[in-house]
Amino acid sequence: MAQGIQSGGARLRQNIKGKLSTTLKSWLPILQGDLFEVEDILKEYANENPFVSVQTPMSKDFGSTFTKQMRNNAKSGTSISDKIEQLTIARESLYENLYSQICPPLFPTKLSQDIAFDIIEGIDAEGYFQEDIKLAAQRLGVEVGEYEKVRARFCFLEPRGIGARDVRESFCFQLESQEVDNELYALCKEIIENLDLHAKQKKHARYSEAMKIIRSFKNPPALDFAHEESYKIPDIFVQEEDGNIIVHTNDEYYPIIEINDAKAKDSKNSIDSDKDAQSYIKNKIKEARDLIDALEMRKATIKKVGLMIVDYQYDFFRGGEMKPMKLKDIATELNYAPSTISRAISNKYLECQRGIFPIKSFFTAAIEGDVSNASIKDFLSEIIKNENKKKPLSDIKILQLIEQHFGLKIVRRTITKYRKQLNIASSSERKKFYEMGY
């Protein structure tokens, strides 16, 4: 099936031996971070090493490099100049913004700060907290009540509504920041907690005032940071050339580390009798070479993962459905620990003719046969996106459409579970949101 897969003329399957080397263990942030974060790590390192300089893609001429990548970009309506602007503007990420706010007096103790940082790790790109609170509390060795007590303080963070579990709680968080009297607060709270029945409050003298406040709330709460998702720098390109599927790493955007051997040599000559200074120079040069090795190993590890993804998901790259694929399976084949593969795919993206995808999205569980839960969720999201706003689809109707499309039998509670995982409200709730302008 995947006979056409190649990489630089080499066969796809490679016999990969050994665990993580000492070099890569020393630089796990390089493996785990995205290309922006890798740049920051290397710049920080270069500031501490007088014999190293780092050239970053943002400081190079975008010219032919960017033109080539935009030509290969999948069916995007965004112009090259827009993409350059998106990549070069100074920006603070959602998570950097949140981290900067975890400090006294709101989080006065180390424990409260540790819990807050853990909560941030469980927040998705839309701003909702997606972790199992019981498991999170158990992981930190605290009571669920203590964990929730800290999460409740997120209603005072910016953007408002961040860290909530769903739309209702996010609105409640955002309500806390409103300067309203007790009567209006109580009315807004009542409407939010009973959205299906909010029309019953129309006779209230301050109903319109309350609805104006609620309509001002952001949904999702991280809406102002949505520009970060407009274009992601992929680590892997998957392209079809002459009937073959080719895997490339995004070499054009990798930082270049240069060792100034001449400066090191001059320094050694000038302090030839100082053994401590000589040892310092030697160690710094070794650290720099280890850093280069770690960067190359990052690139090689991600490429191996990309090759295996294409092998497993060959039909997807030919226009078919995504198949079930477990993280531990690819880790076993590559002879790496699952945690290493998890780091390798964290915050990484793959670009192909079908678009730009988080690499982690290719690791899905099976529903039945070769149908993955990711395929079901994608289809569910798509049909709800295009549903009749005046008559939203019920879970029963969604179930019927999914069974018809995929030719399988599943139960309604599975659809309900996936809908909730995607933070999609029920049909009755969606109808109310549509009426309210959401």
C-alpha cells in the first residue's frame, strides 16, 4: 500500500536502535518545544556562551524561502504578506499571558502557584480547562476541593472566563468581573444557569440590560488570542511528487548554530598558562557541539515520527479517512519510550495537501474497524458548523448521519460524549446561543 513512500530516495522503514542519548536528555526542551520556543532556548544559550552565535529564520531574508513555502501551502486564502505579518509581529501567547499572572496576592503560596500552573497546562487553545480534576488533584497530591478553590480564582485572570470547564462556567467567570448591582448580578446568573429557559425572564424589567451584558462575554474565552492559530509553522511537510509521498523536515526554519573556532583559538592562545580558563573554553566548545547534536537529533526524531505517520496513515494522505493509531505502537517500532514520542509531537504540526494538522491528531483510537474517533469528531464538528441555526441537530439526528456516513453502529451516548469533548452544547442550548447572537 505505502510502496510509494520515500524520503530522499531512502526506504521508509529504518532500523532504529537505542534509547535517548545523554546529549538529547540534556536538551529535552529542544525536543519538546515548537520552532519558536527552540529559537528562544538557543538565543538564551548563546547569551551565556561567548563562542556561539545563533542565526534564526526570523532574522534572515524571507525572500525565496517564504515564497517556496507559501507555494506549497495547502489551499490557504491568506496572502504571503499577511502570513509574514502573522509570523513577525510581536506577540504574547495565551499561555505566556497566563503564566505572568500566577503571582501574589491572588496566588500567595507555592502550592497555590503549582496548582495554578498545572491548571494552565490543562487549558486548551480556546481557553477551556479540559483535564480530569480528580486525576489532576491526585497527581499533585492535593484534595479536589483545594484544586477547585485555586481554579475558581481564574475568574480574576485575563482573558476573562479562562480556565472554565464549559460555556456556562466561562460566562459565570466573566460575570464576576462586571460592576453590577446585586439585582442585575442575580438575574444574569439565573439566565446563564438556565439558558434553555432564559426567555421566561423577558418580563423582568432588567432583562434587556442583563442580555446586553451576557452578549458582551467572549465565547470562547481565548478569542482574542485566536490569531495565534491562524498560521502554524509546520515541522514536517508531506508532499506528493511523481506519485510518491515524500516527507521533509522544515529545515528552512531551523535555527543555525555556529561555533566561533577562531575566537576560541585566540582565547586559548592569550591565556595559555591559565588551566582554569582553558578548561572553561573547552567545556563551552563541547556544550556548543552537544547543542548542535541535540538540534540534529530533534530533527531526526521528528522526521522518523513523520515517516511512521505517513506509513500508518497512507490512505489519509491519499484523500481517505484517518485510521486508528496508538502512540505506544509507533514508540515500540521506533524503539523509543512513549514519553519521548509524546515530547517529539507536542506542539508540532504537519502540513500536507489537506491542510496543517497537529501531529498529535494522527494518534487516534478505534471506534470500529478502521474508523477512528478523530474522523467521527471531525465529521460531527463539520455537520454542526453547517446546521440549520433555527433547527439545530439533535444527538439522535447526528447519530443517524454518522452511522450513514461511516457505515457503522454506535450508541447515542458516544455522540453525546464526543460532543461534550468538543465543547459543543446540546441542540436546545445551541438554539438559544444562536438566538443570542453566538
